[in-house]
Amino acid sequence: SRKIVIKIGSNVLSDDNGAVNREVLHNIVEQVSNLIEHHKQVIMVSSGAGICGVGAINKWSRRGDMNYKQALCAIGQVELMMAYKEYFSDYGIHVGQILLTREDFLDPHRTLNIRNALFTLVDEGVVPIINENDSVSVDEIKIGDNDTLGAHAAKLWNADALIVLSDINGVYDKDPKAEADARLIEEVPDIDRLLADIDIGEKSSFGTGGIATKIEAARLVNQYGIAMILLNGKKPDIINKAWNGKETGTVFSGR
Ligand code: ADP
């Protein structure tokens, strides 16, 4: 597979203090640069704007307030992109920011424009970094989580694979953070059967999708013959290690 969409969850980029984990971010950039050096094409979908916003202004008090959350994302999006730009520049790679909402995927004309923009950026050796346009995304027009956004991007770009980086090793039969004896499921050929077999915990604190949206993202891309691989993005060099069989995750092969 040559065309890879890599989605990075907010839990991957945040450390325990609610600030952005620069070491993890740096390592992911290193991994992406390495893939590009090996003739892969990469589009990134990155969460973490909210966390970066909190880190930037050191306030987190009104995070339940939607407009305040939008403000945090507006501030943090700049911080996040600055970090990506800084780290990618070590490899001579430019980044391009693309902020989308659900409407962009509903209107064929807009969708076509995004598609062309993505192809053009990648052709120029640029790494597009996509995120939801949170400051204009009120609930009614929201995609709502970047797993779904990543799946739409993968479909739009005719990707070969969607890699979802989260803070767990993969899909388990129950929430691994709550249950010590949770068992990792390494291969998912049938999503309906998976859903009948496992327990899904609650949404994470920053309002992202949890494991449910990751499974639905897999369902979406699998329909288009695109594999999805769920890996632990907090582990250094996880993509390479998974590729070489030194680490495992969950592969949604789709049949
Ligand atoms: P991200 O920020 O990476 O998108 P989320 O917090 O939205 O991550 O979703 C991942 C979380 O889903 C995990 O940290 C885990 O606690 C939870 N979860 C609940 N049920 C399961 C399950 N069956 N398998 C794996 N993770 C699960």
C-alpha cells in the first residue's frame, strides 16, 4: 500500500497534565517522514487542537461551554500546526492545513475541490494535515469526530490504508482501561460480528468518539476496499514495528 491516511487521536498527543506531548508528536512526524522517504504518500488527520489551546492559555475552567471550547480549538490549532511545521521542516517537508466540516462532504462540488487540493498537495510533496473546522462546526453541521473525518478523507483520496493512532493497542473485547483482563482482537474480518462480541465503554473526556467511531470508520473504509489499522500511537515507531510484526494492533481487513 502506497497511499496512507494517518489519524492521530487527542489522547495520543496529550500527556497527563493536559498539555500537548511534544515527544510523541515529534516521533510521529519522524515516522511519517520515514514513510515518505520510502515512497509512501501520507495525509494526516490530527486531533489535539483543544489540548494545545489549553496548554497555550493555561485555562481549562470552562471546557464544558461550547463557545469556549471553540475558542480553545482556534488558539490550539495554530499551536498544533506550528509544532508540525517545526518538526517536519527538519526533513525538508512542508505541511498544509485543511479544515473541514460535514458540509464539505455533502456537496459534490466542494468535495471535488477538496479532493483536487489534496491530490495537488501530495503531488508537491506536501503533507496535508486535516482537522475539523471546530470554530464553525456547531452540532448541526459537525462531523463530530476525527475517526469519521479520517475515513471520509481516505475514501476521497482513494487511500490504500487508514491508520488510526490511539492510546490503546487496538480493539479489545471490553474497555482495556477499565478491565485488566481485556483481550486484544488482532484481526476483524466481520464488523457486525465484532460488535456483537465486545463491550464499548464511554466517550473520552474531550468529546471524541471513543472506540465506537473507530469501528464505524473501519466499516466505512472497508466498503471501499481500504484496510484500517488501529495502533497505539503512544508507542515510539509503532507504524514500522507493526509493519515488521514486532508490535500488534487491530487490523480491519474487510474481507
Ligand atoms: P482518541 O482520542 O485516540 O480518538 P478515544 O478516547 O476517543 O481515543 O477512544 C479510545 C478509548 O476507547 C480508549 O482509550 C478506551 O479506553 C476506550 N474503549 C472503550 N471500549 C473499548 C474497547 N472494547 N476496546 C478498546 N478501547 C475501548
